[in-house]
Amino acid sequence: MKLQAVLMAAGASTRFAGTKQLAMINGEALVNICIRHVLDGGVKDLTLVLGSDHEKIRQAVEADIKVHVASEWASGLGHSMASAVKNLDGDTTHLLIVLADQLAISAEQIRLLVNQASMTPDCIICCRYEGAIGVPAIFPSAYFSQLLSLSGDKGAKGILTKNRQSLNVIDMQSAAFDIDTKQDLATWKDKHF
């Protein structure tokens, strides 16, 4: 299995009213926390997908990882995901998609997803939280063409729904929490510090 991961951080964070990827949490930028969790989860090949404020965010990145700037990031998450898939190495067999505002996803949970993918390599591995399925998710290469067809603000959820018979679903309630607003950030800090 040749796994690549993409950490989606291309959006303009309009509801956050600032560059949320650089929001500081206990002295560390949000984007660096999420990068660390993915890498500590056993992923060797990680690409950070940027768009809005890409130069500022790239300068803040502490890990030695690849960075891909999605030229059509302003068209929405779907465009950025498709751009990331176009940028994959040709021998990639599996793609892990993680959102860079899913702060509560731990390295152990990333490792669980990767282990499930190695045990059931033909299945899409995805998370279930609050009664819905979503990312983080690992897609085998058979689904890359569907990811390439994403556009607008529609992310990978439609592909998960369309391919329910091929899913290996893991309950992961922590995936439900993301940082969309400054209030979300304050809520996280209140609970964890």
C-alpha cells in the first residue's frame, strides 16, 4: 500500500474572520497541530493543500512536508480536493483526506484509519460521527476518478454516500468537532486548558 495524505487547508476561513490555520493554541498554530497528528499517526507522505493566505501559512509550517497550492481554491473545497488528487504521485494506491480544522483528531485515530486501510485495502475507510459519515477518510485508487470530478463546495461526502457498499466505517465522534469560528476556538481552549 502506497499511502499519501492531504491535509486540506485551502479555504479563506470567512466564518473565522481571520486565518484560522494560524490560530494559536497553547503556543502552536492550528495547522502545525494537525500536521503533527497526521505524521505521528504513521503517515510518511503528507501534502498540505493551501489556497487563501498560502504564503503566510507556508512560512508558519514547521514540518518538512510537501505543500500544494490549489489554484482554484476560491471555487470551494471540491476544487481544492480535485487539485490535490491531480498532484498525487503516480504510484499512490491510497489517499487519506483530513481537514486542517479537525483539531480533535488524534495521532492514534489516524493510525487506526491507516491500519484499517491496510487490512481492507479495497474498501473506503471513513468516519461516522453525529449520525453522518465523513472525513477523515482513506480512498483506494479505484475512487480517484470520482475525487477528480469534485467541484464547488462539495467535498468527499457525496462519494462516501454513493459508495456505501464499499465503506469500512469507524465511529469517531472527535471528527465532529472542527474550528469554524473564534467561538469554536474559545470552546476548545476552555475544555482543554
